[in-house]
Amino acid sequence: MVGFIIITHGDFGRQLVKAAQIILGEQKEIWALSLHEDDGLDTLSERIAKILKKGNERSEGKIIFVDIFGGTPANASLKFVNDEKVEIISGVNLPMLIAGINYRRSLTLKQLARLIRRKGEESILDVKQKFLDRVSKAKDK
Amino acid sequence: MGLVLVRIDDRLIHGQVVENWMKFLKINHVVVVNDFVAGDRMQKTLFSMAVPEQAKISILSIAQAKEAILNGQFEGDRAMLLLVSPQDVLDLINKGVRIKEVNVGGMHYSPDKKQILKAISVSKQDIQAFQELDKLGVHLEARMVPDDEKIDIMEIIRRETTQS
């Protein structure tokens, strides 16, 4: 199973994990790290390093989800860019996390990272337009 | 395979259903059974958008659902029936549909209801309907998501009704 680390500005990531658990039930091997105003880049990297050592031995590696490319959570994660057992994805949202949880037992680290990225890209929709299109399609029938 | 799950959930199709139950039970056909939704185009459109594209969706009135089930329309599918209340389940059974087991996933709070579990609040009418279903031998389990513990809802109702 692939482990997840969610790193965000403030407690967004921690709450995101809670939100996913409302839908999918309690989850193991997910860690959330909150970056607060007084945290530096190095302390955050150290905290990531500690978590990367955690988890069971069968673990297929870990995916680090960060909120924004170029932000401190992303920059701190870049320290692990050469680790083959680590993937880093930015723009974390609920559909990405849910897809990740649903497939992390059945896909390899690389496949899972690709799926999560695709799910994230597909999750942003103009809901109003989509709805109105459907209604007019239903009318035509 | 037919009906894999019959669920009472007053939000009908939502995250827990789509992302969890459907995947867990490999559901390929979601059947909403509700007289109001079946007659309302807005609601129908909304719910039909909520299921993954590869799955089928049917939105039927109770009478239509009875016909569809008795005609074996879901036999080739792994279907999940979603209803909003125990009254509607009872209605479906009284119309001749055989249902042995019902999952109670969500009945949300309103001022005329009493909360008996985290996601389940019941009115007097709900309790009566559950008691009727129990008498008919329908097994009633409260469970929001597959990994949650199964709770015998009649046990809780018995406890609640003997208290008051």
C-alpha cells in the first residue's frame, strides 16, 4: 500500500484528510503536516524525513501531496526529489485524495501518481454549465 | 445478480455512495426510488450527473420501481436501490417486492425527529415503519460506510421506545 503525506499551509491538509474519512471511513498510513507562520523550510523537511521512515515494510513508497507549487510545503518536499520511493504532486484537492485512497492498494507508486494527477485535472468543472447542458440535452430527447 | 444493496439515505446519491459503496460492492447500476425525484426534472438531472459515467442510473417512482424489479430488469446488473425513508421501503414491499435486508445509511435531523445514531434521526412515523419492516422479517442494519461497524437498528429503537 502506498502511504500519503499531505503538506499544506495551515491546517487545510489535516481537515482534508478528515473530509476524505467522512466519505471513505477511517484510513491508515496518511499523515498531514501543517505549515504555520513560525515554521521554517528546514524544520519542515526534517518532519517530512521522519514520516518517510514510518509505515509498514510492505509499503510501496509514499506520495507527498502539497497545496501549491512553489510554496514552502512543495519546496521542502523537493529535498526528496531523488528518492525513488517518493512522488510529489501539487494542487491537492478532495477528489485527488479520494482517488488516491481508493487505488493505493492496487497500483504501483508511479501508476497511482499518474491517476491522482488525472483525477485532479478532471475534478475542476463548470458545474453550472454542465448542469444546464444536461437539462437542454434532456429536453431535446 | 440483481439487487446487491437496498439503502435508506435521505441524501440519495452523494460521496459516500459513489466513492465508497459503489466501489466496495462493484455496483454498476444505481436505482433511485423516490416519487418526488422521479417527477422533478431538475432533481433527476442533478442525480444523473452524480454517478460515474460507466454506471447506469435509473430514477423511478415507487410504482415504477416495483414494475422494474418484478420484471427482472436489474437481473443482469449489480444494482443498488436508494430510498429516502423506511416508509418508502415498506411501500415497495407492500406492493409485492421481496426485500430481506436494508442498510440504513443516513436519515438527517429535523426538529420533529430524535437522533438515535450519529447519522440517523427518526420521527414517530419512521419508528413505526421500522417496526413494521422488522415484523415482516426484514433485517435492518445501520452503517454509513462499508468499514463502519454494523449496528442493529431495531435494538436501538427498542431501547429508545422502552425508555419513553
